[in-house]
Amino acid sequence: MTPSEDSLSPSRTDSPAEAGALRQGPAAAARRLVLLHGWGADADDLLDLGGLLVGPAVSVVALRAPEPHPMGMGRQWYGLQPIDWAALPAARAALRLRLEDLAAEVPLEHTVLLGFSQGGAMAMDVGSQLPLAGLVACSGYPHEGWQPTQPAPPALLSHGREDPVVPFAASEEALRRLQRAGGSAELLDFGGGHTIGEEVLPEIAAFVRERLA
């Protein structure tokens, strides 16, 4: 899906909470997919994926992480080398504010949140506390101290068994925590590394479309 000139643009300037967002799809929509990129990437990293997962009537918003990456290229939701857990509460609160700000346009109940790697960790952490239509975490991991205390929105996790960056066991642990809280959660595995495997894309797309139906 090729975005039109006015469908791929910075977020509205009167909303600091949504600063640094790219949009794809109709300006007015009843359903939305929100994308959270991984460490060292930027808001445009997952836009093509959004076009594969939803139809043209669904709004796609890719959020840009607030901090510059320490290597000078891309962004980060919080420091990872070393992991800066002290920065996590502020990162969590900022993302929640941005999602609640977006909900003024499309309700959270009609929104699926998808993240990759560090974005997947943020999606699970923040999204598990919101009334979203669904959660997708690809090659993600559970944050230190994160334990849902009530059922999260329906969640789909995916992870490569040969991932050299984030071990497959990280998604297995996230799955256990989601299920212990009483939520509906599933883990798709594939024989690959730190990526979103093409072989699981049809199942991810089916999940997203079902949750937004």
C-alpha cells in the first residue's frame, strides 16, 4: 500500500503527546493499528508491515521513540546498553499518554498495538493495562518487574527460535505472565532470528483483522 501525500505525515502539531508519529491510511477511520519500532530503528521502520496487516480503511500510526539512539542513528524507548530500568517508568507513562491522546480520534477498544523487539516489550507493558482490541509483540521480552495483575487484551506473540539478540525464552516467559493473569495469549515460533518471520505474517494479519473486525 502506497501512502498518499497527506496520509503519511507528522502527527498533528497541537498534540505534544503524539509528536513524532507517521500516519498511513484515511484521516478519519473507525479502526486503528499502532506500531512501535525496535531499538535503533525509527517510526518508518514498520510502516510497510502495517500495510500488509490491515486493509485501506484502517488507520495506521507508527510512533517514534522519544530518545535518540546512543550510536547516532535511530531512536530508543529507553537505554539498553546497559539497560536503564530507572528510565522505564517515564517511558511507560509517556507512551501511555500518547496512546490515550490517539484515543481521542479512534477509541482504544478499536485499536491494536503492535511492537517489535524493544517496541514489543513496551507494547506488552503499557498495552496490558489499556482496554485495547489486541496486542502483538514480535521478538519482544518482558520488562523487569512487569507482571499483569488482571487479564490483558488478547495477545499474539511471535519469536524466532534462533534469535541471537532477544532469546526465544523471553517470549515464552512473557506468554506465561500474560496467561497467569488470565488473559488470552498465544506464541508463534518460527525458524529464524531477530525479525518478523514471513511464515507467521498470515497468522499475525489474521489476528489483527479479527481483533479489528
